[in-house]
Amino acid sequence: MAPLEALDLFFAQAVDLAWGWPLIVLLIGGGAFLTLYSRFIPFLGARHALDVVRGKFDDPDDPGQISHFQALTTALASTIGVGNIAGVAVAITQGGPGAVFWMWVAAVVGMATKFFTCSLAAMYRKVDENGVVQGGPMYYIEVGLGPKWRFAAVLFSIFGLIGCLPMFQANQLAEVLEASHGVRPLFTGIACSVVVAAVILGGIERIGRFTEKLVPFMCLFYVGGCLYILASRIGHMPAVLSSILHDAFTGSSAVGGFEGVAVATVITTGIKRAAFSNEAGIGTAPMAHGAAKTDEPVREGLVAMVGPFIDTIVICSMTAFAILSTDLWQTRGIQGTALTSAVFELAMGAPGRILVTISVALFAVSTMVGYSYYGKKCFAYLFGAARGRYYDYFLILTLVFGAIWSAGTVVNILDTAFALMAFPNMIAALALSPRVMAAVRDYFSREHVV
């Protein structure tokens, strides 16, 4: 076997192993534990969380760099991506309607995970050499667990430095634009680099201002298209919901033209796609929420808890309902963005295909911006904040290569590193969860949340 072929095979097996049962058990089992350990208390603070998001408790003098709302939209910018359009379609064609139910399960426990990890991100912060307050998994691992655990913080940062390179998003956007409008991938890559550079070179403050405007617009734009489809096919919705609940526990009789899938495949497919989509437990969102202006860590955890709900329960569900309201998902050979686009075109004609293309472009750009901040934060932790600008230049260059590159090995390397971020992050979150609950009881009693 040639060296390159051996390398391709190695990373193809590595990505399957990284996203295998150990990670699923850690993410879902850990999230379920945190949900039960918290006695659902964070969920009872949902109304209070919305007040925080609306800015009711904002104080410009609090430590941090961006508002609660900007922290949420920055985190959502990275999670609301191509996975909400193409990933849901893949989940349905590979796992059937029942996979959607397990995406919901993963989102619910993911809300608890986001609450704990993002509370920790605001609880354990450090001031870097530039005098800027920094928070995220690497900091609550080092500060919360102690210097002896710094190796885990370093591992998380190394994995994040690789896993958060947004080359895949540039590649997917280039494929969509070339297939639907004949745009050359090189032009797409250059355009992505220019747009992303204009945002990220202004630091987290400019990223926050950008995402607080883009994220609400792109969500309403895409969800509006989905609601149009659902309204035109409202009679199909009872059967759609029935198939989701039925197939979640029985498997699917026909998926994408195949004979069917077992229940285990339905479960793993739904959970994996949800993990890719909302990233709960991976450790990305805490890096954004760690920059929020607040002196109340629990408050930021409540804000973060909203993320998986918007990403998976709302947006992913809209995509799933639209797809399942037709029979196209059972057609052999059509999946991913092509399936979602076909569904929209069937319901809306040519404007539907254009709507999906615009949504993919917006979602992809938002993810590139969000990931750029995460990667830079990992780089700064490893090499110093003063050198962070070098990472910006490197990332901008990779977007061009990502758009024109078709190497599956690169994608497998990125996905493997992305998955490996979860292990140090979740171990730290579980170990530090008693401290979060102590802060929860104190905060809820002072603010009379419940």
C-alpha cells in the first residue's frame, strides 16, 4: 500500500473511532448526568435566561469584552452552519425519521452541558499578557482543576487549533455554489477570505457586533422558508411526527432507497448529527461565553443553555419537518444539501433552491467567523496572545485552500481533532460540576429566580 493511501486509511479509521461509542457515551451520558445532577434547576430559569439575553442585566463595567447577547450569537454563529441544512438531511437518509427524535434527546441533555461548561468559562478566567480577560475550557481546566491538569488544557488547545479550522465549511460552500450557479471554487475561497478577514481582524468585539446582526437575520430567513413549506403541507405533519416517534424505537423500514436500519443505527446517527450541530460538550461555545461581560457565571450559563434549543430543537427540526413532509428522502442517491435543496425547490420552485443556496452561504460564513475566534483562542493559549494575529493570517489563507481542496484526509483530520476536544472538556466539566451547583444555589437564592 502506498504511503498516501495508508495515511488516508489511517485517518478514515481515526475519525470513525473518534466519533464512536466512547464519545457518544461521554457526551450523552455526561449530559444526562449533569441534567439529573442539577435536578433540572437550570431549566427552571429559562425565563430569567431570556431576560439576561435581552440585556436586562448588562453592565458595561463588568469584566469581559462582549455582551451576553453577543456571546450567544457568536456561539450560535459556529453551531448554526451547514450541518443544520445538510447534516439533518444526512441524518434522515442514514437513520430515517427516528434519528430526529434522538437529535432532540441530545439537544436537551446538551442544554445542561452548555449550562455547566459556560458557567465554568465565566467562573474561571485569566488575564492574558495583553490585559484581556480570557475564558474557556483551557482556562477552567488549568485554574479550576489546578496546574497539574495543565497538560489536559494544552491537549484541548492543540485539538482545537486543528479541529476549528473552517476549511470544511469553505469546501462545502464552494461545492454548493459551483453545482448550483457555476461559481469557480477559487472565487468562493477568495470571497470567503475577504469577508472573514474583514470581521476577524477587528477582534472579538467586531465578531460580536457582526454575529449579533447576522445570526438573527439568517435564522429568521431560513426558518421562514421552512414555515412556508410546512404551511403548504400542513396535512402531512401528523404523519411526520408519528414516523419520528415510531421509528426512534423500532428502526426504519426504508431509508434512502435501502432496506432499512436498526434501532442502534437510528440512535447513533441522530446523536452524532446533533453533536456536530450544537457542539454541546465539545468545548467551543465556552470560549465565546468566556468573553462575556459578567461577574455572575451562572447568568452566562443560563444564556448558553438557549443555544442548543435554537440550533437543534428549532432550526434542525424545521429542516427535518420540511424534508419528511415529502417522499424525496427515500430516493436513492440524493442526500445532504442536494436533498434539502430539492425539497425547497419542490415546494417553492426555483426561489426555493435560491433560498437554500443563500442560507448555506450565510450559515457557512457565520461558522467560519465563529471558528476563527475559537482557533485563535487555542493558538493564543499555546503561544501567547501577542502572537494571535499570526493565526488570523494563517486561517484566512486556509479558506482559499479549503475551497479548492477535495482531499478527504484533511476533513478526517479536522473531524478527528474536533471530536477529541470533548474528552478533556467533559472530564473537567464533570469534575467541577459540584462547584457550579454551589454557585447555582447561591445565585438563584439571591436573584429569586425560582
